[in-house]
Amino acid sequence: MQGLDPSDLFRVRELLSDDERQVQETVARFVDERVLPIIGEAFEHDRFPRELIPEIASLGLLGCNIQGYDCAGLNNVCYGLVCQELERGDSGLRSFVSVQGSLCMHPIASMGSEEQKRRWLPAMARGEKLGCFGLTEPDGGSDPGNMKTIAKRDGGDWIINGAKMWITNGDLADLAIVWTMTDDGIRGFIVEKGMPGFTTREIKRKFSLRASVTSELFFENVRVPDANRLPRGEGLGAPLSCLTQARYGISWGVVGSAIACYREALAYAKQRVLFGRPLSHTQTIQRRLADMSRRITTAQLLALQLGRLKDAGNMHHAQVSMAKWNNCRMALDVARDARDLLGAAGITVECCPIRHMLNLESVITYEGTETIHELIVGRELTGVAAF
Ligand code: TGC
Ligand code: FAD
């Protein structure tokens, strides 16, 4: 009988269609050839590798699961595989694609006017226009319903005042999807770069997601025409529905980070000789590698089932919460264990686990912290909100 592939013990790839495998292989090649050679340097120097955007766009990865408007129209399993392969490179790159596609193009596609869709979606799919998503505020991201940023009606316009914090792509973006409180509840607006009173400031000195731009957004009497309001984006459910899309992608993406760490740990354990034998010949090292493989395999299967449910139109947001929680925790634990297994070498940028581990500290926090996702699942089980 044929041996098993240590990177795919349960032959999850065989559960994919030919098209899905092809998408995965294409993105994997891009990551191997174009991302891995530069990503350590980018992370070290706190630099988002902007030069990769044209290629990411030409591969059709921006808004790839949106139908029409020059988007690739792939299924959701393909979108998950795209996230997995990109995050095998770096969480920063997957973040860029998540924000552009799930958090900016998705609300325009699902809540925008026809004019907004035609104006923004094709240009965003081509990577010519970049977006960011402003929900979190300085006073507390877990409870966005309590937002302080306000939009007041003024004739045919709106006047926005407030601030958003920790915004991925903020300083790169040509447009920001901004969630505000109005007299009629929460509403979303497309705020454009250059609108008077709208400014951004990059947040530096991060130890995590260094190959990603994170910013603050400030709104001081920003006048926005009503044509820039998302006509169907009403209530807290509107931004939360965008989070569901991005959290879905993260559930797949972090499997890629874990695979990268596990592969490096496995290779190292086979070649590192200590006490007269390779590390991989010792019981505890084998148990740790087996445990990484077990965790990755179960996370892969969870992500795939989530994708099949989403493609069938049957996915519930509490399922997404469980997958985001489980898979981020899995990836962070695998990255930390792989870092340890590499010994001192594991603390350098030459080895990927510490970079993934530091990135995953953000990934387990953003898009809902681990606790918030536990509580979302708890609410679903008990019927009681305990936030
Ligand atoms: P709650 O009463 O639960 O919900 C209000 C309304 O929304 C509906 N809803 C959802 N709809 C779609 N998708 C979801 N995931 C939804 N969750 C809830 C809900 O049915 C309700 O509808 P209706 O019609 O009854 O009004 O609201 P709550 O105030 O109790 O809050 C619940 C809680 C804590 C779960 C929510 O606030 C939450 O998820 N907090 C975490 C915030 C968060 O995740 N922020 C992320 C910011 S974006 C980001 O981090 C980007 S990083 C990207 C990157 O770089 O990759
Ligand atoms: P808080 O909400 O202040 O939480 C602090 C702690 O309290 C956490 O441990 C939390 O789990 C815990 N906690 C909260 N409520 C409860 C409760 N009821 N019971 C028990 N414990 C609780 N946001 C955007 O809008 N757009 C972006 O593009 C974006 N990008 C980001 C990029 C990075 C690199 C990072 C780090 C964050 C980003 N965020 C973004 C913000 C992110 O979504 C928030 O950081 C996150 O939602 C948590 O909010 P907070 O940081 O204010 O923590």
C-alpha cells in the first residue's frame, strides 16, 4: 500500500474537484516562487510587499468568490484554498486579500447600489483601487454596536465625525467602508481618499503582522454624498455579515500557516542529530509531530465542511465562529510548538514559525477574539447571550 503524504494524511485533496485543485496549485506556485523568497525580509523591515498586488490581481484573487463585475466568480471552497495558500506565505498577504475581497468588495456587491458596484468592483478586482474596512474604534472592538463614530444628515449629504482604530490597509486604501451611528441606527458609507477631513495614520512598532499595513482613520466633519451610503447596509447585522465572510476565509487561511510551520519542524527534526540520532527518532518529538499533523488534519476537514455548507447556502455564522476559534487556536499552538522544536534557530527570521506565531497573535484577536467566538457558540447552544 502506498505511503501517506505527511502534509495531507487524510487525502483531503481527493475531496476537492479538479478545478479546486487547480486553483490551489496555481496559488501555491505563486506563494512558493514570489512570496516565500521575499517575505522574511518584508516582515523584518515592517514592509507590506505592495509589488505583489498586480500579480495577485491578475491571478483573479481579489474578490474571487464574487459573481460578475470582472470578478473570478469562484466557489467558496476555492476562496478558502486561496486563503490557505496565501497564509502559508504570510498572514499579512491573506489579510490584504481578505480585507479587499470579503470586507470591502463583498459589502459593495451585497449592499451597494448598481452605480457603486460598477464604479468600484471591476477596479478593485484589478487591484487598481484598494479598500479598507472601518468598524473597530479605540474604545473597544469586541462591542461594535457601541460605536461612537456618527453620521448626521445635512441636506443631500452626510457629515461624519469620529475615529476608527487598527484598520488593515488603512494607509493604502483609496476607499474605506466606514460603519457609523445615525439617527436611524448603524449605516455603512464609502468614504474616499482625499475627501476633506478624512485622514489616516499608520500604526508602527507592531511585533505582529509586520508585512501588513495597519492604521487609524480619523473623520473630522467629512462631507459624504448620500450616493456613497450603502443603501442596503442597515443595522449591526450589516457589518457582522461582512465579518462572517472574512472569518470564513481566516478559518482556511490559518491552516496554511500551520502547514508551513509543521513542514519546517518535520524537516528539521529529520536532519538535526542530537545524542547520536536524528531528533525525529525520539518518542517525544514523534508525538509532537503526530499531534501537529492530527490538529492540522482536523482543522482542514472542518474548513472544508464549512466551505461545502457555504457553497450549498447552508452556513450559519456560529459555525464560522467555531471554525475560526478552533483553527486559529490550532495554528497558534502548532506555530509555538514548531518554534520550540527548532531550538535557538527558531527565533530567527530565517525560520518561518516565529513569524507565523507572531502573526497569529493578531489573527486570533481580530475578526472577533477567541473569547468572543466561544461566547457566540455558547449563545447558540444555550440561547443566552453572555457577552
Ligand atoms: P447581535 O444582537 O448578536 O447582532 C446584531 C444583529 O446582527 C445579526 N448577526 C449577524 N449577522 C450576520 N453575520 C453574523 N456573524 C452576525 N452576528 C449577529 C444578529 O442576528 C442581529 O440581527 P437583528 O436583525 O436581530 O438585529 O449583536 P451584539 O451587539 O450582541 O454583538 C454580538 C457580537 C459580540 C458577537 C458582535 O458584536 C461581534 O462579533 N463582536 C466582535 C467584533 C469583531 O469581530 N470585529 C472585527 C472588526 S474587522 C477586523 O477585525 C478585520 S481584520 C481583517 C484582516 O486584516 O484580515
Ligand atoms: P477588546 O474588545 O477591548 O477586548 C479586550 C479583551 O477582553 C479580549 O481578550 C477580549 O476577548 C475580552 N473580552 C471582550 N468582551 C468580553 C466579554 N464580554 N467577556 C469576556 N471577555 C471579553 N478592525 C477593523 O474594523 N478593521 C480592520 O481592518 C482591522 N484590522 C486589524 C488588524 C490588526 C493587526 C489587529 C490587531 C486588529 C484589527 N482590527 C480591525 C481590530 C480587531 O477586530 C479588534 O482588535 C478586535 O475585535 C478586538 O477588539 P479590541 O482590540 O478593542 O479588544
